[in-house]
Amino acid sequence: MTWILLATAGQFLNAVVAIFDKYIVSDEKVLPRPFVYAFYSCLFTGGWIGIFLLGLIPGFSDVGFPSYENVKAPSLQVVAMSFLAAYTFFIALVSMYDALKRADATNTIPIIGAVSALSSFGMSYLFLDAKINDNFIWGIVLLAVGTMLVAQTLPKANVIVQVFHSGIFFAMHYITMKGLFQETSFDNGFFWSRVGFVLFTLSLLLVPAYYEKIREQTKNTSKRAGVIVMLAKIIAGLSAFMLLKATDLGEVSVVQALDGLRFVFILLISIVFGQWLPESATDRDTRPDVFFRRLLYVVVILVGFVVLFT
């Protein structure tokens, strides 16, 4: 069950990233275009190929850090799956950032997480022939339902489509990555998927309309905003590595179902550090009825988490 704890730690970092993301896409002075932010998010994610340098340090590869020694020339299937992983992740990010720009994080992130968890569950049976015991199934259901209920109101019609679109494509991304790890090894799959991220992202610059959009937005972004974006993507990269490692070691549908814990962490961070965070980054609704309703949903999520260990 170590992989569940690894996924839990990854979701804590994801909660921190979600707060950064909400601030970045909500503040017009930071980085207002979701497409451009998704471009840099994927580019920085690909940059995590540098983690292989840590594997060169004696002893680091023994505790889970990937090693260049395990990287080999990719097959055509590995190349195809690496680019598919990059494409699905980019599309999911664009939809999620656009939804965050139009609606509160508490009404979008939980639904994206629930859709991703349930979609991953179905795709695992369809594409990976996964076998999950009864406790895991009930745990997934409780986590997904609790996560879905966290959203106080459904977003508007033009946002709900993006929310579901994002959740499905996140599920496709992690299913693709799980399949990639099964096709080869974690180290080899992680290496070539990061190469795929970089090449796919840079290929967008070959489209004149995309190039102008990215160039214009980058030019108008301040150094302070650039630092914020870079910090957010460094944390996101570490979170992605932990979640992918958990995906490799365990069940992809369970890892996605644990996305519900992200809201628990967001809620705790907002309560403890809310007064120091920008208003656009957190939900300031402190009405007692809202607080206790959310607390009930958090309990459902935590019960689902406990069921996974029983």
C-alpha cells in the first residue's frame, strides 16, 4: 500500500498547485490565457526529464529515482504512446484552466476529479484488463461521490462541458501512462514521455496562430509572474512524478480516485493560510452551513480513503 501513501503525498502537492493555478488564470495581470499557461505547463512538465540526473548520485536510484541505465531506444509503440500522453495532458489542462478562469475552483476541480476517477475505472477494464477487489471498488465509489458532492453548485453549461472534457482527458492521460509503463519500464516510459512532452509542446510553435498567441502573452508577462508560474510548475512536476510512480506501482483508477483528497488539502490550506493568500486563489465563503456541508463531504472522502486500506 506504499503507492497509496505516495499518491496521497502527490495530491497534497496537487492542492498547492491548484491554488497557484486558480490565482494565475484568474488574475489578468499574471497569465490570462489558459492556452498559453497550458503550453508552459507541458513544457515544464517535459523538463522533469532532468530528474534522471539525480539517479546518477550513488544510492538515489535505489530509493526510486529513475536512472539513465534503464533507458533504451524506444519502439514505435512507445513513441506513439508518449505523444498521446502529451496530447491528452495538454488538452485536459486547456479545458481545466479555462474552466477555472470562468468558475470557482471548488465547483470545478472536484467534478474534474470525480469524472477522471470514474473514467479511469471504466478505461482500466476496457484497455488494461484491470482486476480490482471489492474494497477498492467501494473506496473508488465513495471517493468519487464525495469529490463530486464537494462542488456546491454545478458550473454553467458552457463550463460544465469543459469540466467533463478535462476529466475524461486526464483519465486518458493516466491510462496511457499506465499502459506505457506496462509496455516498457517506469524509467524508460517516464524518460520518453517527457521527451514527447517537450517535442509536442514545441511543435505548437510551428502553427503561426499559436506562435503569435504564445509570443504576445510571453512578452506581456512580468518577471514576477514568470517566477510564480515557474514555482507552480516545479511543484506540479514533483506531484506528477509521485502520481505517475504510484500509477506504475498500483491501480490507475484508485490513484485517480484519490484526487478527492486534493480538495481536503485545499480546504485545510484555505482555513490555515487563507488570510495570507490572494483573494482570487481561495474560496472565502465561511458561512456555517456551507462549512459543515463541505465537512460532511470531506468525511465521505476520508471514509473512502480508509476503505482502501481495509
